[in-house]
Amino acid sequence: MSALPPIAATLYVAIGGAVGAAVRYSLGRGMTAMAGPRVMDAFPWATLTANVAGSLAMGVLVGWLARQGDGGESWRLLLGVGLLGGFTTFSSFSIEMLGLIERGQAGLAMIYAAVSVAAGLGALYLGLIGIRATA
């Protein structure tokens, strides 16, 4: 595998991330326009859709990249890290979880999942109460 220069790798990720974030934003707006704000406010349908679609796309991408062998690094950075990372970080989480499970580390995968969810929620809450305390 030939390594990309760091600036090129960063640009691949940045371009893919910008497109992925725009697609994610458009998905939410489009679903709200179709289903209405009342439906979309009752349950996080857009986030669920992005997470599932992003995970499916990550699976397809990883499988395709495995068939390509060497030379897929720019596609991995552009589409996997950038586009899908900007669309949903859940797809990255999913591929990391599956990697642990496939390596026979199911217990570690469950710890990773539990810590990710608990620490993420905890950190969000701490940030929120920290800002609220300064108001």
C-alpha cells in the first residue's frame, strides 16, 4: 500500500466529510418535508435512517475495498472516513465493533459499546450542565 502524503489524505477526508455532512443535513430536511415536523419530532427518524444507511454503506465499502487489495486508500479516506464519517459516525463505530467481534473479542466489543454510549451521554450532559451553569 502506498501511503498518501498527509495533505492529500487530509483533503480526501475533508472533501468527503463536507459532502457527507451536507447529505446528512439534506436527509433530515427532506424527511421532515415528507413526514412533517410532528412525526420527525416524535422520534429521531432521520438519525436512525442515517445510522442504518451509513452502516450499510460502510459494509458495502469495506467489502469492496477488500476485493480491490492495494490502492484503495484514497477511496477509504474519501468515502469511509470522510463521506460516511460526515454522514454518520455510527458507521465507523459499527465497523470497529464488528472488527472486535470477528477477532473473537465479543466481550471487549460489548465493553466498547457500553462505554461509548455511557461516556458519550455523560460527556454531553456535563457539557450541557456546564453551559447552563454559566447562563
